Amino acid sequence: MRRLTAAVVLLLLAPGRSTSGQTGAARLTGSVTDSQHAVLPGATVVATSVSLIGEQLTITQSDGRYLFPALPSGVYTLVFRLGSFQTLVREGIVLSLGTTITVDAELTLSSLQESVVVSGNSPVVDVATTKVGMSLKGDALLTIPNSTDIWGVLSQAPGIRMQGFDVGGSHKSQQSAFEVFGIQNQIRVISDGIDHTESMAGTGFYEDYFANEEASVSALGSDVEMNGGGAAIVTTVKSGGNSFKGLLNASYEPGGWVGDNVSPELAAQGFTGNPTLLFWEAHADLGGPIRRDRAWFFYAFNHFTIDKVVSGVPRSLGTDPGVFDNHTAKATWRPSPANTVIAYFQQGRKQKPRRGISLLRPPESAADQDSYSRMYKGEWQGMISDRSFLDVIVGRFTIDSAFTTQTDAAVNPPSFDVDTGAFLGAPFNLGSAGRNKPQLKAQLTHHRPNLIGSHDFKFGYETIYDSYRYGANGVSGPIQYRTSEGVPIRVRFLDVGAPADYGGTWGPSPNVDLHHTGYAQDRWSPSGRVSITAGVRVDYQNASYKSGVRRPVITDGVFPAETAVEGKSLVRTTDTAVRLGATYDPTGKGRTVLKGYYGRYYNNLADSFSSANPGGNNTAEYNFNDLNRNQRYDGAQELGALRFTFGGATASVNPNLHTPYVEEFSGSLEHQFWGASSARVTLVRKNSRRFVPYQPVVKI
């Protein structure tokens, strides 16, 4: 099955922040020459910013070029110094996540004026990379009235089509689906270097929006760091500095401020809308020095509460509330100017006491969700030499989520009306979910001048052990009655274990995708106007399930009393993807650029084969012969004909399956006008090949 999307994107007079599919920091480069345009090797270039702890220093190479390979986003001042030349100061240089901004300098011999300060428009056109996207940082993060979450950022990005839009915070408590130039799923979500993509289509974390230094989204032209063909969503968390700095933010929206567009015709059909009854959010953070010029800290706390009407459900019966609490902490230590060590932790708690409530699911049949998401990181950044930079990240992302019920399943068991589609009684198939995603990433960048132009090499290795487990834990019982006109006519069984056994003598077998990646890339600049990027990425994936033991409550010939599940590899793939890009600056002024790109992205398998795990949930449905008319199952003698079974034990996977992939062809023309305004025209063609329909797992 093939999917093809062709699109033309036109952005007029929009802020020209061109972001990257890269998952790393910003890059700053340029050439230093004299007034005769001769290159000046050995010049000192110093970068300072409120976003930068301390200052960064580099030296121009033999071709006069300098490179800062990894800088936090922010507004920078550059100082250029060399011997008998005047010191040149460039102010107001704006860097965004993943961009490569070029700032050239021309030094003149010293006179009575020892330094020259240049304040002007910052370059906003990225003439070195092929990326297309957008970013929000600083005042934009605080002042743009969006939903204060990553989906609010997505809704503003070019090439992103949302399937639901936030109105007054209405979507903040649940993820919003979207597609990228027609490509669904296969996104990558990274917070401060930690991949917390949930499966292949969502984010596993409701981040504290105000704790971010920058949030960026890119949909096109990603380099070898990006795996899937969807959106690259990257955020960076604030760091402390040499002065104490904090933020207090509060938002409040009562239900009386919220209108609706329910027409009389819709109201006559029972539609009441789902307006927000209450929205309030409070955030506080503080960052500063532990020891000036050596160690710094940052901490933030965020609380968010929302309550919404559910269409068709009277408010007196129940609404849909959500409560979120988030802690973010980060510490940075620079033992020497060439070395930086970073530690980072974030924890989010999500509580939805009536998840799933609807016109067909009353409050007693809704689930009570309590979830914890956590991210950990240790990172070392080191300048190996004036030309080489090494970044190593060790991290982990986890989700622990429990779904329970306030309804006694023994008194009011789960049931489903086959005529109306309505749920009654306790919720069915409740369980616990867990995702464990330890990961390691190492990346080396190296600048090589005077090799038929200059080269920026990038070499990287990444491994992720993505383990996901979801299983019913028996808190609402192993039986659901399927009724017609109030009488049970069928009975559905789920092979759950007793609640006390969950995680001990019984539990679902985890689904695991072991992912190893190696990549190499060269960005070659044969001249100051042309940049050619060529990269290759090799991905090895092993999708498997682990061993486990099943001891279901219901046997009676429906399920075996005990089943040992032996772990097995379902699919092993090794895929090689090529990325090629070229940029051309026709004027040489860094204000206009032509870009062309080709890339292939192989799918992240994640837990897409979880339905083939025999250690997952299994279900069987029978016709029901209620012999004593008590509307309760009393044993195997009341089982009629088997209607069907489904679950991992009945599914299989083709071991010769080829990994689906996305191919992208794109070209663009971008020009900077005045200030931070620019126009971009982009032609995009994306193909999804070897397409396999995605069967989503439970999103938490």
C-alpha cells in the first residue's frame, strides 16, 4: 500500500526561525577575513548569551572558518579578536534548536578606535541545512495564547495538520492526533536529549511547558539523527546561570467565560457541547548559581487542573476532570572550560478519575487513571580539540500507569448492551501499563578545513531498549456480560490473574524493541555559497516479547490453568537509509537560500507487534445459557457455542517482513526581508511504502 502526499507551503512575512530535524543544539559558524577578503586563521571568537553558562571560545582554522558545534538556543553576542586588528562585536545573533546560522566577520587594522560594535538584524535564514520547521522560545513561549503544551506548538508548525484544535485549554488533558504532510505516526519526541516517544505516534510525557527554554517542530529535511518520517519534536529545559532568575505564571478560566456554538438543531438532537467548566494552571521556577562560573541549578513546579462537560451527559451525573503535577530539575557543572556535565530529572503525574466517560459510558463504567511519567539524564559534553566535540547522553524514560474503578464488580459487573452500544456496571479490561526506555547516545562532530573546501563530519551511535507492558489486572473481574434488552445473551472472558498476583505470579509478557543505530554524515562546503550534506544511517531492530507465566482466574476449559510463555523474537531487521541535501546562497549575503533534499526514513517498530505476543491479554466470547436465570455465570455448564477468540495467542508475524519506510523529496526557496521576517516556498513529496496499518496500543 502506498501513500502519496504533495504539498506547497508558503510562509509570508513569518518569523524565519528555520529549525532542524536534528535532535541536538544549535550550531554557529562563519568566516573571518580582513578588509582585502583574505582569510584570518588564529582569530579568537567568543560567544556569550544569557542562555549560555559562562562563555564559549573557539579559534578560526587555516581557512579562516570558526565553528561552535553545540550552543543552547538564545540571543548571542560574538566578539572577534586578532592581534593588531580592531575587535569586532556582533550583537543580537538569534539561534534556534538544530539550526546552523552563519555569521561572517571582516576585521580592519587597529586605529584610534580599538573596537567596533555592530548591532543589526540577526541572520534568520539557515543557509547550511535543509530543514523546514518552526520554534518557540523566550517571550514567544510565554505570550502566544496557545494550550501551553506541545500540541499547541504543533498546531502552529508548517506541514502539520491537527485532527483537533485546542479552544481555551479544551484539549490539554489528552493527546491530539496529527499528521505531517499526510504521514501519520512515526514521530520522534525528545526532551533535553531524552527520547520519550510513546510507541510510534505519541508523547509519553505532559511536559511543563513553562520549564522549556525552547520548543521546536520540524517536518522536512531531517538529517541522519532522525529515524521516522513524521515530525521531530524537540524541547530543551532551562538551565540556571550566574544570576538568580525565576518565573511565576498563573492562568485561570472559569466556565462562565466559555461560550459554545450549539445551534437549536444540534440541541434538539441532544448535543450539549463539551465546554470547559474550569481551567487553571500555576507554574513557579527558579534557577541560579551553585558556584559562579562552575555549577548551576534549575527547578520548576507546575500544577494544572481542567474540568469539562461531556456532551450528552448531564453535569449532575459527571464531568471529565483532569489533574496534573510536574516537577523538573536540572543541574549543570563545568569542571573546566572544555567540559560540561548535566544531570536532569522530570516527573509528571496525571490523574483522570473518570477517563472515558461519555453518553454511552456512565461514570461508574469509566476508568480511574493514575499515571506517573519520569525522565532521567546524565550528559557529558567535551571539546576534544578546537575542531572536535563529543556529546554522550545516558538516559531513561518510564511510565507507570494504573487504571482502577470505584465500582464493585462483584455487585455491579461489567456489561455491554449489543443493541445500543452502551456500557453498564464496572469498567471492563482495566489494568496497569508500564514503559521502560533506557537509552544511550554518543555523537562526535569534527571540523576539517582545507580539504577541497571545509567539512563538518558527524558520527553517532544510539541504542534504545523500548519495553512496553499492558495487562488487565483483574480489578474489575474477568467477565463482561453482553446483553440485549437487559438480558445477558453472551459472556466475554479475559484471562486475567487475581489482583494480588499482578506483577508476581502472573502478569503479561513485555513487548520489547531493541534498537541499535549508527550514522555518519559530512556537510561539505566547497565555497561560502554552497553546502552539500550526505549521510547514511543504519538501524537494527529486534521486535520481541519476553517470557512469562499465565495463571488466569477463569479456566473451566476457557483458558488453561497455567501457561508458560517462552520469549521469542518476532522480527529482526537491518535497514540502511541515505540522506542527501544541498543548499545554495545565490547572493552570498546569507539572506537568500535555495534548498534541495532527498531522504529515506525507516519506521520505528516499537510495540507495533504487541498483538502477536501470546503473553498479552487473550479474550474468548461464548453464547450464554443462563440455566438458573440469575444473570450470572456459574460454570462451564452455562457455556454455549464459542463465538470467537482473539489475542496474541492467535496472531502471527511474517518473519520475513520488510520494514516500512517513508521517502521524501523537497525543495525550497527562502529569503529574509527586514528584521526577523522572511518568506519561504516549499514543494514536498512524501511516499509511504510497504505500508502496514498501525494498531495503536493503549495511550496513557
